[in-house]
Amino acid sequence: MPTTATITSVDATLNRFIVKGKIAVSGSYPGTPGDTLSFKNMGGAVPAPATDFVPDFVVIEEAPAAGASASGLQYTFAPGTTQANGQLQVFVCAGAGSKSQQLGNVTYASVGAANIIFRAEFQKFL
């Protein structure tokens, strides 16, 4: 099920937009290659950056509430060809000494995915 990015702040430098926000997940994670994550027409407290560039730097992580434990999931962003067709990829470590593996088709609730935040950087000009 496609995920939704919502902006909470934009920092416009001389030639970049640095956007911070939250990613809302619901329903099921589809497994490989990942869940569609659109940075096009993001809602939020501030307007979306006026650029059509695909983000060239994205960090996605959990921000659990005080006293709560993080799920231990690892999040990555696979850029698409437009702002609307990137992918959120979710990985989990299978055990000590083994490499992370992408989740299969599971519900986000069953793996404890919650309060996911991001920082994305976009070019302003070519």
C-alpha cells in the first residue's frame, strides 16, 4: 500500500531544499521491491519545495516515543524516475552475524513500524 510523506519543515539553502517530515504507513508492506513512497505534493505545515527533482539524499528512521522501544527495522529509500514513484524499503536483521533481509508481505502493525521520520534533500536548480 503506498505510503504518505508529510512535511514538517523546509530549509531552503542557496541551491538545495532540505525537507524533514513524517511517513505514514498503513496496511501491508508488499515485500520486494518495496512500498511506493511519493515525495510529490507533500502536505504539511509548510509548502512543499518548488522543484520537480527526485530527492538525491534521503534518510529514514524511527523516532519512538519516550519510554518506547524502536522496532529495530531498517529503512532505505530507492529513488524512482519521478518524485512520485520512489520506494520505501524495509529490512530486518535475521540474527547475529547475518545480513539484513528485506521484509516479505506483512502488515506494518505486525512488525511494529511506527513514527517513521525522514530527511530528504532536493536540488533547487540544474
